[in-house]
Amino acid sequence: MKAKHQRLILAAVALCGVAGAGVLGASALRDEAAYFRTPAEVKAGKTMVGEPMRLGGMVAAGSIRRQSDGLTIDFVATDGKASIPVQFKGIVPDLFAENSGMVADGRMRADGIFVADRILAKHDERYMPPQMGEMPKNMKLAPGE
Amino acid sequence: MIAELGLALLWIAAALACLSLVVGILYVRTGKDDLAALVRPASVAQGVLTAVAFGLLITLFVRSDMSVELVARNSHSLKPMLFKVAGAWGNHEGSMLLWLTILGVSGALVAIFEKRLRKDTLVATLAAQAALSLGFFAFLLFSSNPFKRLPVAPPDGQGLNPLLQDPGLAFHPPTLYIGYVGISVAFSFAVGALVTREIGPAFARAMRPWVLGSWIFLTLGITAGSYWAYYELGWGGWWFWDPVENVSLIPWLAGAALLHSVSVTATRNALRAWTVMLAVIAFSMSMVGTFIVRSGLLTSVHSFAVDPERGTFLLALMAIYIGGALTLFALRAGTVAEGKKFALLSREGSLVINNLLLTTILALVLLGTLYPIVAEAMGEKISVGPPYYNKVAGPLALILCLVMVTGPLLNWRKDDGKKLWSRLPIAIFAGAVILFGLVLFGGKVGVLPLLGMTVAGIVAVASLAPLWKRNLRRTPLPTWGMVIAHFSVAIALAGMAAESAFIKERLVAAAPGETVKVDDYSVKFAGVTPTAGPNYTAIRGTLIATTSSGASFTLHPEARTFPGLMGTAPTETNEAALLTRPGGQLYVVLGQPVTGDDGTADRYQLRLWWKPLVWWIWLGGALIAIGAALSMLGRAQLLEIWRVRRARKAEERFA
């Protein structure tokens, strides 16, 4: 009887643990998972200000500007349909360049500028998010656009 | 000729695997002894032939035989020798052959050395191992032939991803693979024991060295991989929760759970069904890992251009093995007799909680890794990053560490709560001192790092308790192993917590001659010089770091450019410079030149970190592996045989 009791308690503890872990996992996923968005989706209002997200697009030609501190850069990310200004402070990947793809982790600021914490350039072999593979298809840019 | 010979050997080895499987099934069904005699030699021969084939592939890379497609695509005649050799497995086909080699050699080792198991269980185990090999042979021979010749040999090869040209690469994948595939033996033992219904201490003891062994390699592989990512990527982090990292962590978690539960089965004959289940889960997880990485499901540096056909093939293999094993388990689980009983407050009880926590963390990491893939299949693109993992795994890992404090101090079967408390005062005192010290003098520290350091202190003290009042020379090796491994967890945990709590970062654009302060160091940027390596050119920065006590050190971070070979684009990498000090590491990255108004580069971007105690993380990782190795050594059959023989000889002398 006692052993059976013990087993029941153990099973109950395990069940509670699993349920708790499930709730923990689901809530953490809801809070922390970052959506991948294109500039057009951002413009369409799919993201909230301050919500962690990942922005993917091409760096518009002629848009990269360096601030005088030598560290902050501003550029425009575009998908051919819409454009979002991006600000980033830090060392950009070597392959980050105008007219090439990039993915940025960060969040939208209330003034409509995307503040990036990290930038990943396309062809940067250090990291290629799976989303990158699809970019050339849905992103046709006329030269000099 | 070498390539053709290699391919022929692979076919013969595949045929031998087929033979082992068929004979094994026949033997288990009919029980005819003359059949069983075939399985051992066939397993050994299969392992040897596969290993020779792998050796031939390495020979092709060493000779830079560009008529072989794999060599032409992944090597270059000018590459340093170490990378020519490593190039043999730094690609899809070669790494699958390595996988098969380890699978075959493991089977051969079981066939040669395993003497404790009942014969039918051993034959069933070898047949299961052969079944695993057979699937991967089919995969290799039909869709990823490493020995394929080109109709016309190119003048030279295409080289190897420069990022992978690092001594780390030479050892990282093989180490992880030995870990991944070593668990296959545990899987095969589980299948074998399920088939013959021999699930008990003998089976657990036969399985344990393989679990420990593969877990040691996984630990070393993960630790080395973490350090590699730390200094090679130049991002300053040591763990990114990248899917590729996660799929190595998941089998490691399963292995950690398994090596604890297998001890319970071996010592107490309890948790029998659970141990078998875990063995199946552990290998399933390493196959899931291989599948995710190899199929190109994730695109990162670890997946070498892959096609969907291969992904489907691997998925099918995985479904067959995991599905088959789980079905067998479902059929037989009911007949597994209940193990020995134990109270909740006992060593078994705490190991059950350890297992529950480890599998929960495993499930949550797996969830985070697979969720983006599932979401993408449903049309939503999502990335799950460090915030998720830190939130779910951090607290659970801390609770796990607390269980680690009490577990080894409890008696088997049942124990007394009050007695447990009486064993803990020093550890709790140590934790309290750290906690109050940090709260009072530590400045602003996050909750998780604060708890992390506190728990590390408690674990460090409590892990030594099993040695208390013991004759250290007579303490069995496995106990030493446990103590060292648990103590090392405290070291690693302290490193992780201290690094995240007290890290200092500076990001500047500095002109030559400028000085940057980071923590205790004044770092003077002396300037840059162009330089050249064996197959790259680089801009080399010179920085002089001076401590407040006057000690001075020179650092040379580099920005390297590897020329594109055979029309591929050039690749650039940032080579961080590290200064290791007793208190931590100074980490410097040279960024891009900043052009001034006159169009010349007058400043350079520099990123500097002071990372307190960061190297404790890898020291802890390496020591955990050493602890596990002692544990394994203490239980090794060979050692046992030797000890018994020596004891017998000594007795004979006195007789």
C-alpha cells in the first residue's frame, strides 16, 4: 500500500512537472519568439513597437550613411514594396553592402526606425538563417532603385 | 585505384552488416548455436573494413587526388596538411562515412570485448547495431558516395570554407560524432535486451561504459565547439543557442539522464523500463540532430549544400529506427518486471528527479529548436533565440544543480530528511556567504546570475561531501569521478554566472595612439599593419593592454581575407585576440576602418570585452569529462579483469 502510494505521488509530481514545463515553454515561446518580417509586412502593421523581431530585406542602394562616431550606421532595408529605415551601432559583417541581403535582429521604435541589435549579411557563411534562402525570389530590385 | 578500392570495401562491409542482421534474427528465432558464431566475426570485419575505407578517403585527400569529386570540391593542393586530412570529414559525404566508421568500430568493440551479457542478448545487440549500419550504408552508397570520380579532373580543388580552416575543426566533428554514435551502442543494447527480455543489472553494466564513453566525447565536443565559436566568430559569446549547438546539447542532456539512470539499474535493479526508454530516446536525439544538420533544414556553417533527396532518405531511416524501437518498447514494456522499490527521499528518488528535470530541459530545448521549422511549414517565419532558452533552461538548470547537491548525500533505498540536513550546513553556509556578499558588494547583478553563483558555491562544497572522512586512497574511482564531475559543474556554472553578471564591454572607433579603458585594463591601440598568412591576407591590429598594477600585454586581432578560389567570392573573417588572465579574459575584435572626411581610413572600429572567469566554463566542461572518464575507468571490464587476475595471483603466491 505504501509503495503504491509512493508511486502515485511520484507520478503526480512527474505529471505536474511536465504540465508546468509545458506551460513554461509555451508562455516563453509566446513572449520570446521573434517573427521574421519583411519591410512590407512591417508597413502593413504586422508588428508592434518594441516587440523583438527579425527584419529581412535588401540594403537599398546609396542608403548607407555612417555617423561621425564611426560606429553607428543608418541604412534603408527594402523588399521592393516598402522600405524601413534601420539604425545599428556596432561592427557590421564584412559582407554587409548595398544591394545585398541582410537580416537584422532588433525592434521597431515608435518613430518608425528599426533599431538593430545584430546584423547578419547574406552570404555571410558564419550564419545563414533559413529565411535567407528565399530572399532572391521575392526580392527583385531594379538596379539603382 | 584507391577510390575504387574504398568503394568496394564499403560494399563488402554493407554485405557483412546484412549478414549479421539476418543471422542475428535467425539465431534469436531458432536458437541454433552454429549460426551465432558468425555474428561476432562479421561485426568485427565490418568495423575493420569501414575503417580502412575511411583511411583510404583520408589518403585521397592527403594526395590531393582531384579526380575524386569530393576532394576537388573540398580541398586544395596548397592547403596545410592538417586541413587536408580534416577536409576528409569536413563535408557531407566524408562525415557520413566517419559516422559509419564509428558505428562499425563500436560494433566491433562490442563483439570483441563484451563478455558479461547472455549470448542471445549479445547477438541481438550486434544485429541491432548491424541494422543501424545497414541503413546508413544504403544512405552513403545510394545517395552520398564519397569515392565518386569526376569524368575530367580539374587542375586544382575549390578549397575549404576558410572559417573551417582551424585546428578546432580537425577534432570537433569527430569528437561529437563519436559521442553521437557511441550512444548507438546503448540503443542497440536496449533493443537487444528488449528482444531477449534480459533487462537488469547485467544489461545495465554492459551498457554503462558506452553511455559514459559517448557522453565524455559529447561533453568534450560541446566544450570545444563552444570555445571554437567563442574565439572564431568574434561575437564574444560562448553559446548562441544556435540550432546546430542545440542538437548537440539535446543528446548530451539525454546522455546525462541515461548515465544516471543506468547507474540506478546497475546498482539497484530499479528504473529498468525507464533506462531502456532513455537509451532509445538518447540515440533518437542524436539521429534527430544529425538529420536536422545534415538535411539542410537549417542553413548554417554546419550544413554543406544538401539536396532534399538526402533529407528524405535520412528522415525515412530515422522514422524506421525510432519507430521500430518505440514499437518494440511498447510491445515489451508490459513484460518488463517491476524493479526494486525505493522511497522518494533516497538516492534513487533524487536520481528520478534529476532525470525528470534533464528530460524536461531536453524537451524545452527541442521545442525551441523545432518550433521555427514547424511554424515555417505552416507559413509563419519565426526565430527562437537566447531569451527563450535562458528563460526556460536557466531556472530548471539551477533546480537541477540543487538536486545534485542532495542526491549524492542520500542513501540508496530510503533516507531520513533530518539526517540529510545535518550533512549540509557547510554548503548552505557557503551559499549564504556568496549570496550576501554579492548582494551587499556586488553592485547590480541580475537574479539568475546571482542565484547561479550562489548555487555554484553550494554545489562546490556539497560535491566534496562524499569524500568526507573517507580514506581517499581507498575511495573507489567511480566516486572520485562523481565528485570531480559535480564539482566541475559548479566551476562551469560559476564561470557562466560571473561572466554574465560582471561582463564589461566597450565599442569604439579608435585612432592609432588612442587608449580605451575596459574594466581594469587600459588598452592602447598602436595601429594596424598589413600581413599575409599561408592562404590569406590580413590587416593586423596591435593593442597594448596595461593593468592598473602596471603589467603589460600585447594583443593582435586580425581581419583576414581569403581569396576566392575557382571563381568563388572572397571570404573575410575576424580573428579575435584573447588575453587569458587568472581573473578572466580580455577579448578584442578589430572591426572595419572608418574613413574620415578626407577619404582616408583614420580610425578603426574596436570591440573590447572583459569577461570575468569566462574560461572556467570550458575548464569545467573539460573536468566534467575527466570525472566521467574516471567513473568509466573504475568500472571498465579490462581493469576489473586485471584486478581480479592480480588478486588471484597474489592468492596463489600465498597458497
